Amino acid sequence: MKFLVGAQLPRRLADWLHAQGFDAIHTLDMPLANATSDKDIVDLADREGRIVVTKDDDFCPFVHRFREATSPFADLHRQYSK
């Protein structure tokens, strides 16, 4: 499996995934680092077959708006009670 870890999560998550044997990168590894646009993240994930791991609440609605309906996408959210 291939992962792309988003800017809101620590690089050590990508490092941990890599240590577990997965192909994992962080947005800091991309040319624009944490300034990489959501579109560029989605494009890279599609091109390389990566699963995007993010806690960015705006990312999932972005993907729903701009992806083709036939593209595979899992929208998983974890809610925390206060």
C-alpha cells in the first residue's frame, strides 16, 4: 500500500508507516511541501495510487466536488465528543 500523509499530521506518521513496510510520503516531501494544493495532492495520489491520510476537514468536500464519480474514494471521518 502507498500512503500520502497530509500537512496537518506529523511527518513521523509517514516515517512510522514506512518503518512498517509501506510506501509512505508526507506533504513535506513534495516540491511545495505543506503549501501543496489539495488538487495537487489528489492528482499525485491518483497518479501513484496513494491513500491520502489527512485530518483536514476541507479536504473531503474538495475531493467530492472535483473528482470524477467513477474514481474510488473512501471518506472516513472520526468524530470526537467534547
